[in-house]
Amino acid sequence: MKISRREFLKWCSASAVAVGLNKMDIIKLESMVMAAETTPPVIWLQGSGCSGCSISLMNTVRQTTIDDLLLNKISMKYHSNLMTASGDLAISSIDETISNFDGQFILVVEGGIPTKDNGIYCVIGEKNGQPWTLMDAVQEIGPKAKYVIAAGTCSSYGGAPAAGPNPTEVQTLSTILNGMTANKVINLPGCPVHPYNLTKTIVDLLLYGMPSLTYDGKPSSLYGTEIHERCPYEEYNEVSSLGEIGCYEELGCMGPRTDSNCPSRKWNNQVNWCIESRHQCIGCSDKNFLKSSIYGGGYSGGYSGGYHD
């Protein structure tokens, strides 16, 4: 049985003593629940990837906290990891959102999009008794969204899922939506996307609309400067081994080719970041990440296998 938010609040008020709620609890609950009726709806789809960007979202603390984001800033209508519904009920929430908020919701896509054999290698559910692939869902939902966000490098540029030999023929979000939503796709690369970049982009979309983008679709305020230009070791001599203090360019550091705000916002609640921890930048937000030599298609730098967050 489904009940409306107003019916839920009426029940809570009538049962306040039984469920241990005082007057202030009821007021707070009402503000949070009713906010979901007015805050912009978000549909979050997941493709080929590791769910790292979803985990990154849940670790957000700077621009907003995850509970504040979900309760007061947006209304997450669909996210397979965060929602309690499943099966037909979950898919119906997507249909209801499209119907009720056509042209007003935000679509977020995490992970690459398999296209081989009509996208059958990534099925998110069923529609009309048939498998509903991520590729079909993106093509159907994308043109109806107000904004479309590619969360993470896999969705933005292909990343690991699209690295050779790429047996499922993974494509980027922009490629799938080419010509349909070219003016409203925002790439937020990173492996994973930094929670600050993701939440700030969503909040800024709500407040100011579409941001200024770089040539490859990234918000220029977040990704517009090369890491090397803001690296604390830029003026140091180049070093010959990791762990030494100095420039790591000779060791394959991708900082001179990677645009990101890592030096200023860091990782793990601003505790550290790759280069400050004496490791070279692996270029995880770069368009060419994992596209030449290692893992059957890795990049041409000196990646040693370390994970940066």
C-alpha cells in the first residue's frame, strides 16, 4: 500500500506519543518530508563501474552532508543503492518522475554504458515484460531531463570499463546522447568523482543554472586549471623515486596534463591527496585516463596500482 507524504505526517502527528515524538520532532519531520514535494527530483542510474561514485556521494561533508542533500536539497526518486523499493515498484518511480516532472528533473548517470547487442550487458529492470537496458533508459530519459550529469570518469570518458579490449563496447554518456541533449550534459570526471565537485554542481544547478564548461564538458570553476600549476612541488627539482619531496613528472605524474581541483579541495575531508602523500597524479579525471598501455588499455603514465582515496 502506498500513502502520500501528507497522510504519513497526519499519521505521525496522531501517533506522536506512541512513536516517541515531541512537538519539535513533528515540526522537523514535517519540514523534511514536505521538502521532498518541492525540491528538484533526481534520477540516478548506474552502469558499468564499481559504484565508487555513489560511495563518494555518501561521504560528502563539505558543500552539504548526504542527509541534508537528500532531505532538504533534492528529492532522490531513483537510486538502486539508496532506495528501498525494488522491481516494478522501483521502475515505476522513474516513470512517475518523468510524467510529473518532465523537463524539470536532473538525470545522473554513473558508469559507462554498454552498447553491444543493443546494450543487453547492462539491464536495470523490465518494461512491458522486456529487459530495459541502461542504453535504452538513457536515450529515453536524457532528452526529458533539465540537466544531465555524467558522474565519474567512466560515464564522462569511458574509464576502466571502456579500456581495451572493451568486449561490451562501453560508450560515454555524451556519445549515447549525441545530438539529443548536447547542451545540458555536464561531465564530472574522477575515479571516483569527488563528493564536493558532485554536490556543488547539483547545488549550483539549482541556484544558478548551467555552469560554464571546458572544451570537454567539465565545469570550468572546478576543472579549469592543470594540477601541475597548483602543485606544491611545481618549483622543486624532479625526483627519481616515490616518497621523495619534489616533482614527479619524470616518474609519470599526470599533473601537467590533468585539469582538476585536487590541490585545493584534497580528499578524505581535506586530509590529503595523491601528490601530498608522495605519489604521482594518476590523471583519473583526464579524458585519456586508462587509454593506452596498462590493463589492456591504460594510460601512458607511470601508474603503480595505488588507489588514491
